[in-house]
Amino acid sequence: MDNSPLQVLTVPTAPYPDQRPGTSGLRKRVFVFQSRRNYLHNFIQSIFSSIDLRDRQGSTVVVGGDGRFFNQTAIEVIVQMAAANGVGRLIIGHHGIMSTPAISCVIRKYKAIGGIILTASHNPGGPDGDFGIKFNTANGVEIVDSVESYANMLRNIFDFAALKELLSGENHIKIRIDAMHGAVGPYVKRILCEELGCPANSAINCVPVEDFGGQHPDPNLTYAADLVDSMKDGQYDFGAAFDGDGDRNMILGKHGFFVTPSDSVAVIADNIFCIPYFQHTGVRGFARSMPTSAALDRVAKATKIELYETPTGWKFFGNLMDAGRLSLCGEESFGTGGDHIREKDGLWAVLAWLSILATRRQSVEDILKDHWLKYGRNYFTRYDYENVDIDAACEMMEDLELMIADKAFVKQRFAVEDKIYQVEKADNFEYTDPVDSTISRNQGLRIIFSDGSRIIYRLSGTGSDGATVRIYIDSYEKEQIFEDTQVMLAPLATIALKISQLHHRTGRSGPSVIT
């Protein structure tokens, strides 16, 4: 390596109005970063400029990504710009690859001022795919084995001896784990296979690839269909998939039995002391994002543990954790996590579920059905309408808000077949942070019915093209708990589309994805 002093250059540039980050940072098509002059440099400099100059000098910053196309190019730019901005030490994942949960772990371990994460999460990769950058808060370059740092953290949270017995002991279960060619693959191999004894063929797609093998690294029933199909014949007892940067997860039981993310966090909450970490720390609070079903609320009420309902975005959970108010949280968008780091954590969620299986010695399906018998069931679904014309989507949302803000809308009744739903409350969700009293407005349009059922409309800002309109439907049942989700929610879906006129307003005949 050339040790000669670096010359700091001052480069004239102009701002780009489309670089305002969403809840998951900046995401654009790769060609945007490649074709627009200083597009990457501008955003990286904005990150460094957001840190006080005195804090920047001699500081430590963590850098890593999910290995997608353009990852290495971006890291080379970040290294140069970090040096020019007075950063004293960069910690970079091996080959530039580091899962998002591992970056959060390393930030805390090395007391870094933050981490630059190069990922577009569950969006497609490759030259024609997406690239993204986000910054997590918290002149040498150090290449670290982030897998070992992360594994050591997990050893201090879970009972690895009990997990090893479950996965490789005399009466072990068979599992199937799909890393979807993302950053979590090496972590899965090291922890689940090498340390906990799962056969090597239990884990598939564990080599990170720039375009994720041509697949969409989103752990849901649509994009992880190969895993779902492999589970259907019953040879595997437990299955899981992760997204590109390893912070999202999907949980499956035998025969492909699907656990919704809303149910997943509720079951973990109800069995939280199966995890040794919480036996030592206790449980300070539970939280869910507003669109997530209210299944977690019922566990919180029964256990007399504080429940927080926040806007979508992990930063709201992080604020509660930093204040010592939160231990476990989850989002319907396949994110689950604890207060061990300040990110959702896919592999942590998998080990949490395996800890429950090791303790209860029941199947995933039986555990969930027991949960429904105890608490009742929140049927939940989400319809995603992707790449919708942004003007049409915004006009629809504005008209919807005007409609539900009318006093006459409350108490209005909607009838579908033999079901009648009466509006009890309608608003645009607003959150006041209990820690610092900051107010977050315009977080989603809510229609809440007298039986507790909810319809929620949101515009998502994490895609790279157009807008994504999301409709969430949540309905509680105490008696009819073993029915088909889409059948049970069909009346509310009909009402949601009737109220919004979404198909007419957007020109779409149906959703892109149903989860």
C-alpha cells in the first residue's frame, strides 16, 4: 500500500434535489449513481458534513454493504472522502461485505461515531438494479472479520449449547435457511453450520453475489418462493430467509407454514424468557410500527409490559432503546429485533425462534396455534402497488385524507355480504416521541372500525422508481382462528378499494405483491 500523504482536493459541485433520504436512506437505480456527476460524492459529503467537525477529526467510521453491484466502487470513494474529512480510522468488512445488524454491532464494539451502510435492502441488485446508502449513528483502514464480532455478541444472548442440541443432537430438527445471496450468507455458515452443527446443505444461497443470483432478495412468500416450495413436502421442520443486508427475515414451519411478521414478534414476546439475555436484563417494553397488527398489544396487556406504537422506521425504536424503555420490537415488513443493537436483525430473530423451539419442543405451527388459542388471532395482510405514477398516488392520498377528515365519515357504515363495519375513528397517524417530545406527522391514513379492525394507507419512500402505495388490513378474531387469511379479510379489502378507488385512480388491476 502507498503510504505517501494524500492530497486533499476541493471539488466544485451542485446539489441534487432528489437526494432527500427516506426511512431507509437513499435508494436509486445504479445508473443514477454512475451517470450523474458527483452524485455519490455529494451524498457521502452530506453524511460527513452532518457530523460536527470536532467529532469528525480522528474518529472511527464503519463501512460495509450487502455485496451488491457498485459496492466496491462506492467504498473506494468513501475511503478517499473519509480521509479528506479528517476521519482517523475506517473499519471495513472483509471484501466490503457486512450485514446491517453486524455493522450496528461493530459500531457499538469499536465506539465508532457511525456506520455507512451500502445496501438497497430487499430491492434487486446488479447493473440494472438498485443501490443505496444509509448512515447509522452511534488515517488507517482496518479490515475486520465482522462475522466473529457478531457471533460473539450472539453467544452472549442465546444458549448456544441448547441450540446445538436442537440442531445437531440425537433428536435434532431439520432446517432450511436461504440467505438469498446476500450479506448474511457467511454469518449463517459460520454460526448455524460450523458452530451449531447444522449440515452444510441446510443453508443455501450463502455466497454473496452482486446481483443476488438474478433474484429479488426480499424474504416473503413471493420472492422466496423456492424456499417455500422446498418446505412443502415436510422434510424440514423449520425454514427462514433473509434479505440482501440481513436485517429482515421470514419464518416458516413444516410444510411451509407461514408465520406473519406481526405474529412472529408477538410469539417471541410471549416466550421472551426462552432467551437467556432477557432473563438477565428483564423486559423494559415492547413496540411495533403502526401498520403492524395488534397481536403484540395483546401480549403486552396480558404481561403488563408497556407497549409503544410508532411510525414506520427503525429510528423510532432506537430512540426508545437508548432511553432504556424498549427491549423487543417488530414491523410487519419482516423486521424483528431486540435492544442488543439499533437495527432489526434477521439472524437474531431466527435464533430467537429456535430458542423457543428448543425450550417448548413443539412445532412452529403448534406454537402459533397455541398462541391464537390463548390470545385470539389478528388476521393481517398487506397489498403493495409498486411503481405507481407518483402524481396519481399523491392525489389519491390527498383526496382520501379529505374524505376521512370529514366529520360525517365517522360512524359511516360499510356492508359487504353479511359483514357490517362502522367507522369509529379516522385520522392521519401522528406520533409524539415519549423520550424527546418530537412530533412526527403524516405517518399513514388510518380507518379504525368499531370491532377494532383497521385499514391503513401509506405511500412508501423506499423504492427507486415511482411510488409504492401500501394498503394494510388488520382484523381480530377470538373464535374463528384457523381460517384462510385472504378469505377472512376479503370484506375489508373490498371496502379498502371502494373507499380509495385505487384501481381506478392508479390504473392498476391488482397489487404487485401480497403479504
